[in-house]
Amino acid sequence: MLKILFLSTSVGSLGSGEGGGVELTVQNLAQELRRRGHQLEVVAPNGSWLTDIPVTTIEGNLQIPVQTQSRDVPVCLPDNSVLANMWSYARQVQHQYDLLVNFAFDWLPFYLTPFFETPIAHFISMGSMTKASDRIMQQIIKQYPGTFGVYTQSQADTFPFAKECKILGSAIDLSLYNFNPNPQASLAWLGRIAPEKALEDAVEAVNITGIPLKIFGRIQNQEYWQEILTNFPNAPIEYQGFLATEKLQQELGKCLALLMTPRWIEAFGNVAIEALACGVPVIAYRRGGPAEIVKQGQTGFLVEPDSVTELVAAINKIGQIDRQLCRKQAEAEYSLKALGDRFEAWFTSLI
Ligand code: UDP
């Protein structure tokens, strides 16, 4: 049995959607490790919650998501930083644990690593973002080989230390997602509504096809959202809000396909495997995580990045995809059991 302390992302509380896919990763891993009998504590910002898992919440102000900043941005902490408070807590309780696991992308936990006595594993949830974080990560991985985990190879390749990263993938609790063989005539778009996700491309595509687009997720950038509404006043879009997994999978399952149109190199794209688990094919730009997930012509279509014309062409042939194959791919490749095996082996190697 391992004793592990998880330190969550500091850009949002768990369950809020502000943290993006890493929120689901923390939930799933915590659940799977506990099921295996490991002792686990999850530390996260105030207001956080997980299903069936207690969370130690820490007060303080959130970090600004680094993807909204330029590559040259200096390292920045707000007054009464929740990130700093979480790591002060970690310092106090570290001797009760075999391993600390950092899920924040921020500079501070990397910088603090040599000052801790308990080993620290870093799960990196995005591709390269700033010069300062690349530099500190590079220094730490040199000193502590094997301690960095990432989602995908495409994500690792954005860093100068790509070869040092353990590729761990992602997974979902398949029992929470129901296969839906009978979709209605609508498409889905799912995720944080922020410029790096390029929702506008999906909206432009449905503005052409006329097939309604259901949009699920937290509006992280209001100005950006308003701009889309202004630019496409007549597009057939329906904003559905941010939904918890149970309701989300129910609504997602009713859709013909999921459109994934990220402008950045998506580290993984948890939404892709959630869609597949519901039997929903994925139409995505051929870059980053989705390009490693979608099976061309079998569980969806990968198209030329940033090409709305190709998105439209893919939407028009979505009927060719067998929804059963989508569910089967999720079952074969993205079970929590497989993810648990990989993480357990990684954690054990660090102790
Ligand atoms: N999500 C959700 N409800 C919604 C919309 C999104 O729970 O209404 C979750 C979704 O399940 C996924 C996450 O938001 O886990 C988005 O993660 P992804 O890895 O796709 O992208 P990221 O935000 O990490 O860039």
C-alpha cells in the first residue's frame, strides 16, 4: 500500500470546470488508487469536491491560467496565493506520505521540489507554455529523472525534455458513460470556452451545414464568447452550460459527433474519450492528443488543422461511422484499470 498526497491544479476548484481535463484526471486516478487499497489525500482550492472522495480544501486566491499569458510572462503569484498555501500544507504533512503528486502546471511546485524530503512526481497537463516554466522543468527533470508524467507523445514533444517524460495517457470510468446508438440531429462541442479551444471554427462549420451545435462547458472568457455570438448571429448554436458527468454523458450521447477544434496542441482531450464512450464519433484537427486518439474513418475523422472546409466535409460523412466501434475503442484503450496500472508502476518506481 502506498501513501500518496495529491496536490491539485491551482487555477480552479475541482468540480468547477476552470481546471479543465485535469479535474477529471484527478477524480479518476484518486478513485482508482483508492479502489486498489492505497491511502490517498487530495488537496485542492476551496470549493473543491470529488465524487465519493474527501478533499482537503485550502483557502487563497487562484492562479491565472498560464495559457492566457505570453511565453515571456514572469512567474506570478497573487496575494494570499492558494498555490503557495497548498504547498505550505504539503510541507507540513509530507512525512506522512511516500510520495507527493503535483497536478499544477505552475512554476512554484517545480522550484520547491529540491527543498522537500518526500519525493515529488509531477503530472504535467499541458504542452510547453512559458519560458520560465520550461526552464524550471528542465532543471528539475535533470536532477530527478523519471519524475515527470504527461498525457501524450505530442504533448511531450512540445518540451525540450520530451524524451524524459513518461507517457501515461488518460482514461475514464466507463461505467458512468452509456452507449447511445440513436443520436438526434445535432453536433456537440465540449470544453472550456477560451481562445485556445477555437470554438469559433465549430460555430462557423455549423453555420454552413445548418446542423445544430450543442455547446457544453464553462465560459472562461466572456469577451471571447460574446465575440463569437456577434460574429455568427444566425448560427444554429445552443449553449447548454457546464454539466456534471452524469448529465453531460446523457446529453453528449444524443449527438451525431463531437467537434474538437483546438488551436493549441491539446495535451490529450479528455472530451474525446468521453464522447467515444457514449458511442459518439469525434471530428478533430489532426494535431496534439486527439490525433493520437481518433482512428481515421473508424471512430471519427482527423482533418487539416484550422480548416473549416474540412470540418464541414467530415460532418457530411459522419453517417459512415459505426457508433459501436467508438464505444469499443473506449473500452479497449481507455479503462481506469489500464490507467491505474500505469500510474501505480510509475509511482512505485519513484519511492
Ligand atoms: N466538462 C464537463 N462538463 C461540461 C463541459 C466539460 O465536465 O459541461 C469537462 C470534461 O468532462 C473534460 C473537461 O471538462 O474532462 C475538459 O477537458 P479536456 O481535457 O478536453 O480539455 P482541457 O480543458 O484540459 O484543455
